Amino acid sequence: MNDRLIKVLLIDDDEDDYILTRDWFREFQVTGCELEWVESYQLAREAIARHQHDIYLVDYRLGADNGLELLREAINNGCNCPFILLTGQGDRHIDLEAMKTGAVDYLEKSQLTAPLLERSIRYAIERKQTEHKIRQQAALLDVATDAIFVGDLDDKILFWNKAAEHLYGWSQEEALTKKIQHLCPEKKFSQISEALKILLKHGSWEGELEQISKCGKTIIVASRCTLVPAFGNKPQSILVVNTDITQKKQLEQQFLRTQRLESIGTLASGIAHDLNNVLAPILMTAQILETQVKDERARRLIPILISNAKRGANLVKQVLSFAKGMDGDRTLLQLKHLLIEIQQIIQETFPKNMEVITQIPQNLWTVSGDATQLHQVLMNLCVNARDAMPNGGTLTITAENLLVDENYAQIHIDAQAKPYVVITVTDTGIGIKSTIIDRIFEPFFTTKEFGQGTGLGLSTVLGIVKSHGGFINVYSEEKKGSQFKIYLPAQDTNEILEETEISLPQGNGEMILVVDDESAICEITKTSLESYNYQVITARDGIEAIALYVEHRDQIALVLTDIFMPSMDGLTSIRTLKKINPNIKIIAVSGLAPSDKVNAVYDMGVNAFLCKPFTSTQLLQTISAVNS
């Protein structure tokens, strides 16, 4: 209590009661009070409206009116000062009604004394001050951005702030009828039980929790729980402060997934490079043998060898598409043509118990891309959707224009604020388990039976989409299907047609310098070119290549060199050869073709680039084009 006098208004139609009350006030030992008196209901209404008093003593009987009616009216008009009801005779019904209406106390006049009245006034003022502090604290809690709530040890929610309403979707009235466990999915109940054990033992607990909102949305929170001695009429309660970190965790998962895929991509690209060096001589040797072998049985086996070598080469290209991205032949494309083609293939080849729905707008923006690679992306997704619906279902393919804004870009690590064309492939199949959805883009990861898939389909999809400057979002629920959204950067120019390749003739005895650290590749390339009327000399590294070029400069018409070699790599060799002869014709070759390396060799002035393994036809066509 402070030293300020408490202003008390007595509302009583009996002057003798006023005089008696005034005398009691003079006997107060602790509380300093200033008493005023009004004798009618109307005067009391006017006095209460002026808000000049700290507390009101109200007689139950006020002529034709009563103190309960006055109390109700005052509260309805916004008065929050304490009321003490005075009754002539104890009536339990009136007393209970007074407390329900909002009186802080009720006193029977026949039993009243100065100490009792002083104690009642002090209690009323202290209660008002306490409630004011609680309201202030509650207001602070309501402006907090963290979800703050209190529960008892029986798990019942006792308090719920505004931020909790916003985060979980339940209003305060709804929340106070629920238990804390209703905020968690059933599969996480064990985690809550463990947290409660630690809380009861140590008095506090901190950790991350997966929770669920009113609409069923999954939420991840950083939770801090503390035991509090008392809350309301509960002897011990739990104070919970939860911070929504859902978006943060999603970004972390995207970042970690990107890091993991980059690491796997580095490993995969190294393996792919070595495999290409193995496959290149196999493929070219088989093609040479096909024209030279006369034995009928052997001739029947050679196409099988060529076919499987090409399959191996395509498999490596898939790995490279995932690992580093392959540029391919980029042109401006209208994706609706690809989608229509995919739709026709699906309708002709997929099971008849599968319904196919397509929604392709006429005004779809163009994209810059490789038609073959994007066709591969769409077919991969559609085949996966088919396999996910063994008993039939609905496959939906849609396309739309989307202008990504800054807000969207902030919560998707691969997105940029610019226009995209979005292709969505949705199935009603078995869905993807939440435990493996983060791994589906890893190369060689598959849930299919042995021999039914390589596990490279989705990794290839990701590699191609990323090499096109796009990104992928996946949403799936078990037994409810999956949805893949492909975002490709849109272009604002018109579609152009691709040029067709031309066939090339044999050589005219030109000398070609072949540079590769793989002896098998050097040998088979030499044999292949000599079969088509070229002269060939070979070098195992850049140093030997420079020496041979200096020696045979006047005879060498073209240099075919690998980029990655020991001693002196291809880029250094090309740079040195260009210094010796700025007009030298060079074809760069590599089993690993990241776009930065391809761009680098073109910037150095090479005439063409070939990706291993290449066929004899591709090699001859490229040489003829460079020499023409």
C-alpha cells in the first residue's frame, strides 16, 4: 500500500449508516481513507461516471433499486474499480449473486466492525493492483512474437497468448478446452513424455518439437519449458515459450540437401569421367569391327556390343547431368509442344486404368533449353508416376506462368525473383515416405526391386533442371500421391526452330594430332580416322603434343586433344598451341563436360567440342565441319 489516501464512496440511503461508517474509518490503524457519501441510486450513477474514487461501498437496498443493479450497470459502462456489497442481513443467495456479478467482497452490516471493514478495503485495493499487474503482463505476453502458454500437470491449457493463436490457429477460448498433447502428432507423444520427465526432474527443458496446427499443418518449434510454483489456483504449472522455426528448418534442409548432392555430384562426375574413357574405345572399336568382320555369328554379336556400349554412355551422361549439369543444344522452346507429345506417348503406352489429365494454357511463356533433355525430365516424372499407381489412378500434368517475388525467393533457396514456367506432374499413387523424401534425388538411390531401376531417374531430372537454371519442389503423402513442380526460367522472346545436322564426307589425307593420356583411346581414334582417309599421330600428354606439333607443324591440319591430362593439361596445351600458331584448328574432347570448362575452351578459340564417349560418325562429322 502507498501513502496516498484511498478515496472511498459510500452508497447508502441511511444517514445513520454513513455516520457509523465514518466513525469506523477514524479507527483504521493502517489504511488511510477519505470517505464520501451519496444517498441515492441516481447520485451514485453520476458519481461513478466521474471516475474519482478508488473503491465503492454499496448497500444492497437503495430504495426501489438495489446495489446489484448498480454494480452491473457500472461494470457494463467500463468501471473497473472494486465494489464491496453491504447487506442488512446475511442472505447467501444475494452474496453469491454479488460475487458472480463482480463484487470483490460482501459484508453483513450486523457483523461489521472497523478492523473487518479496513481489512476488506485493503484486500480489495491490493487485488485491484494485482489484477492491473496481471493485465499489464498479459498485454506484454500478447505483443510477444513467441507463442506463450501455461498448462497444469494434468496437461490442461490454462493460458494462451495472441502469438499462440496466430501460430496454432486456435483462439484462446478454444485452447482453454484442450490439452497440450493436442498440439503434437500422435507419433511424437513419446518425445513429449521424455521432455516432461526431464522437466519434472530439473525444473526446465529445451529442445525442438514437431507440432501441428488447427488446420493440420506441421510446425517445428524451438521450445523452452519451465516449472512455475503457482498459476491461478494451481499449485504447480508449466510455462511454455515456443518459437516458430519451421521456415528456418526448411531452409536448413534445402541447404544440407544441396551440400550433400554437390558432394555426391563431385564423386559421380569423377566416376563418369573414368567410365567415359573406358567406353570410348569400346564403342569406336565395335563400330570399326562392324565394317571389317566377315563371320556371320560375330557380326550378329557386334550390334549387341555397340548397343550396350551406347547404353553405358547414356547412363554416364545421366550421371553427368546430375553431377554438373550439361548444357546441350539450347534453343528457345515452347513447352506446350513437348507436353502435347508427352501426352500422346502416355495415352498410347500407359495402362488403360490410368486417367491422364492435362492443362496447358495457350499463352505459356517460352524457355531456353534442350528439347531432348527436357523431354527426358518429363518422361522420367511420368514413368515414376505410372509406377506409383500399379492399380491405376489419375496422372495430372499442368503448366502455368509464374512470376516469383522476393518473399517466395527468400524461402526457396534455389529460387530467384523473376518469371518462371512451372510444370506440375501429380499422381494419386502410393506416395513417398517422409523418411526417404530427402534422398530421392541422390544417384543410385531407389525403392524399386533389384533390376527394375538404376536410381538415376530423379537425379538426372534434378541435374537437367538445375543446368537450365531452374529448381524442383516435391510434395508427397503416403497413400495420397506425389506432386513434382518443375520451375524453369521464362524467356520473353519468340520460339525459333533448331537447325538440322548435315552429313560429312571422308577425309583427304589430312594429318591429325590426337592427344589423350588413355592409350586405348589414342589407338582406336587413330585406327578409326585412318579408316576414313586421315593420317594420325598421337601424344600421351600436353608436353609431347607441343613437341610433335613443333616438329610437324606444316603437316598437321587439326589437333584433337583431351582437356584433363597429367603433366600438362589440355587447357594449357591449347593455350600454348595458340601462341605457336593462332590459326591452328583444335577440337577439344572430355569425358567430363562442365559448362565452365566448355565455355573456357571456346573462349580460348577452339573450333569445336566433343563429349566422350563419341561415335566415329560424330568424330568424322565434327572434323569435316572444322576443316571446311
